[in-house]
Amino acid sequence: MTITNDLQKQENNDYLVEVKDLKKWFPVQTSFIDQIFVKEREFVRAVDGVSFNIRRGEVLGLAGESGSGKTTIGRVTIGLAKKTEGEVIFDGINLSTLSAEELRKLRRRMQVIFQDPLASLNPRMSLGDAIRQGLEIHYPESQDQHRDMVMDIMEKVGLSPTQFYYNKYPHQISGGQRQRVVIARALVTKPDLVLADEPIAMADVSVRALLLDLMLQLKEELDLTYLFITHDLATAKYICDRIGILYLGEIVELSDLREVYAHPLHPYTNALLAAVPVPNPHERRTEPMPKGEIPNPIHPPSGCRYHPRCPYAEDICSQEVPQLRELRPGHQVACHFAEQFLH
């Protein structure tokens, strides 16, 4: 028994983040009259029973259409939003047991690279001050070292000469440079976990590969762990170690990225891969595209949530919820007929 417990502890220590049956429902705003007469309150089921782990030093990607719950999962995982149900455990600490002050102190170990740098940077604050702000909050005791720490991280992300950029303002630099500022601001507190919420979506196509290279370089140099959120599987292929495919608040497939690309087992994953542009027309996938649009998360379809759009759906798909199960080593899928995609 002792040996088994020791093995379990050692295995758990490999995980920086453990998410267990996470749910996040947002109440639908209604009028005062409706609140009086409507017996059951309605909720937007943004995240509905999601479980996954992130190993230390890993890049875990979450991919899916807009409205699938990617950003909400990320925000709840690092404590920016409160869960409805489930557990989020960071480095052995259950976030739901922490007070607001304890969570604030832990925040320096969990940082965010936001999607839109113009929206997330204060236009009245210089770049140096924007990056330094996290140090002033989390490391006030080393105030005399803040400027050197800011200069160092600016150098690491490619904002050099640092003296030139330190006193610039967001509107005075390019979009790619602004994204580097956001990356520097996230990394200056020396975090363990970084939530990268579509970090290159607003950057020019010409600099996206450079930013991804930079993130991978900094990951190795600073020993980082990424939760990488994207709607673009081509981008995920470049940076992620594992990937979870999300649909309407649920994970429908989860495995190593190469395994998902080589052996997709869910019809939705096949559809996403078919949408990735391929330069060679002879190598393009021929999977049928899903019908219609993503359903209403207030009243999700019964059974498999993908069945109204799935070309392979049968009666059981609308009646029974498919469970996430392992069909290949380390490859989980939630589909009643996933075996037909095995090859």
C-alpha cells in the first residue's frame, strides 16, 4: 500500500496543473418580471465537465471553434474566474481553498499573455512601466532592482535597444513589438504557468512564426509551462506537445499532438483538420465539413453535442452522452463510433 501511494504521489508531482470535472456556467440575464415568474433559471454552459492535466514543462493546447469554452477554461484554471463546480489544482494547491489574498500571492506564478495587446496595455503607461507593474505588485521588497529586471526581460523578448523602447508608448511601436511587450509583462514575475490566449492572433502573418519561436525559446530558457489556447490547428502543430479538442464546453479528443494529426478519432477533429490550408491540392483532406453552426450553449443538444452537425451520427448519438475513453495509448476520444476511424 505504501509503495502504491508513493508511486501515485510521484506521478502527481509530474503535473503542474490538474483540472477535474470543471464546470463554469454563466446565469442568463433576464428582466425582473421573468425572474419572478420563471421557475428555473437558465445558464450558459460555457464549460461543462472538463478534465485534463498539464505536465511540468509541457505545452498543452486547447483548440476549437469560437464559443467552445477555451478562454473560459483558461481563465478559471489560473483563478481569473470562479468555477461553478469541479477542482483546479495548481502545484498541489486546490485554488478553491485559497482566500483572495492567498490567490493574489500565488498569481505571480500564473500569468497571462493576452490576445489583443492594444486592449491589454494602458495607452497612458510607457512600455517599461507596463512591464514593471507586476514587479511592483509581487516584488515590492526589491524595488531598487525593478528597472534592471525589466531591462533584462525586454532584452530576452527582443525589444532592444532596451533604453529606446523603455519610455515608448504602445501606439508608437508595431503590432509585433506590442505582442513582445505583453509576453515580457507576463514573464517578468518569473511564473511557472503561462496562459497564452491566442497570443499571435492579432500579429501580422509575417511575424507569427517569429513570436512562436520566441515563446518556445523562452519556455526552455525560463523552464515554463504553457496552456496554449487557439482556434488554429496549424499554429498548435508548431508549438504544442499535447492538444485537447473542445466542442461546446466539452473535450471530445485529447492526446499527443502528432497522434491527433496522424490518427484523428473524432469527426469534429477531422473537420477541423480539413479546414487547415494545405499548399499542395493533391494532399488536401476530403472530410465533409460540419453542417450549420455551433448550437446554443444554453440548451445544448442531448446525447453527443456534436450529433446535429455530424455526418456519421445515428440514433444513439442523440440519446446517450459518449464518455471520454482511451482507444489508442494515451489517446482519448468521446465518440460512440470512434473505432471506425482507427487505421
